[in-house]
Amino acid sequence: MTQHNLTPESKLPALGTTIFTQMSALAQQHNAINLPQGFPDFDGPRYLQERLAYHVSQGANQYAPMTGVLPLREAIAEKTAELYGYRPDINSDITVTAGATEALYAAITALVRQGDEVICFDPSYDSYAPAVELSGGVLKRIALQPPGFRVDWTAFAALLSSKTRLVILNAPHNPSATVWRQADFAALWQAIADREIYMLSDEVYEHICFDETGCASAPLPSPRSAKPFI
Ligand SMILES: Cc1ncc(COP(=O)(O)O)c(C=O)c1O
């Protein structure tokens, strides 16, 4: 009888095991507190649990529109306007995803074409590189230098080329917690203003920021004062 190997060949053979899996396994092995991965040891907000239970009990079990349910997109537009003074269009500017990793993957695969170059700042969240590689792009990495983990803008300018398509930034930054200052955004703008380059801004820690001088965002409104949007 012919034996078939049903394991498909990996499209990312050099990928290896992510640092999240490695560190979580070590934490478990040594019975240590697992800081590398987001494992909150507290429950989610009570009002969110109640809203979830309410909608489950009301039979909300249908597919959502591709871009997300309308009241949620309206609430995101409202929050963005309140915090940043810019109101995104609920139909063309907002897409709801199941977490940031899906949004990052969708954005990278939508923008990056064969041979395009993508700049990211290392250490970086390890789902950027595989998405760039699967899209046929070439990742150009810039090392953030300790102790401040700030961007060397001269090195950044030297890395730009006619193939640069995308720059991925992450602030507040994981794992250093560095927040970009106005001067960083100005330097970035100066470097790319004349080029057709897209920015992908990963701000998953936007509200975990304790330094008002460097913070890109205002604090999150208290959940207790927020009215249920849906
Ligand atoms: C910088 C950064 N972006 C995105 C993510 C993942 O976000 P999500 O869990 O919403 O997919 C992480 C998780 O560690 C991260 O560190």
C-alpha cells in the first residue's frame, strides 16, 4: 500500500516556534508568573459580561456585516473623535477584526506586493514577519537601541528605497514600553513625505501609557460611565 505524507510542506520553513510559545512553556515548567503573554488574572468588566449575556439571550446569532456591526463602528468613530479629534468614516474607514493579529495580517497582505520592502523596528511583534513573507515582501529591520529603544532616524532614512512600500510602527512598544514623541512623528513625516509609503500603526497598548508627556493618546473613558452602545 502506498504511504502518503499528509503533512503539507510549510510555506514558512524558517519560522520556528514563537517567543510567546517558548516563554509560556518555560513559565509553566518553572511555575513562574507568565509575563510574556497576556494572561489577565482578573475578569473582564462586569458591564461587558452583562451586555454579552444580554445579546446571547436575545438570540443575536447571525453573521455580522464584513466590516463589523454598525453600532460598534459608530462607537469606534465616536471614541476616536473624542480621543484624537478625528472622526473616521463608519463605512469606509473602520473594519472590526477578531483581535489585532487579524487586522495586522489583513493590512499587510492587502498592501504588500511581490518584492515590496517593509520596514519594522526590532524587537517587533513576531506576527509581522510571516505576514510580510507570505505576501512576497522583504522585511527590513531597524534595531531599536537600549536603554531608550528610540528610532535612529538617520539609519531609517538610509534604509528607504524606491521599493519601500510600508513602515510598521508599534507604540507604546512591546517589549520596551517606549512611546513615540512628537519629534519621532515629525522625523518620520520628513523622511517619507515625498514618497508613496504606507504606515501601519500597531497601537494595541494605546491605553497602557503612564507618561503623559510622551503619550499619543488620552486615557480611556471609564467603563462605568460609558453607556452601552449596543
Ligand atoms: C505589539 C503587539 N501587537 C499585537 C499583538 C496581538 O494582539 P491581539 O491579541 O489583539 O491579536 C501583540 C500581542 O502580544 C503585540 O505585542
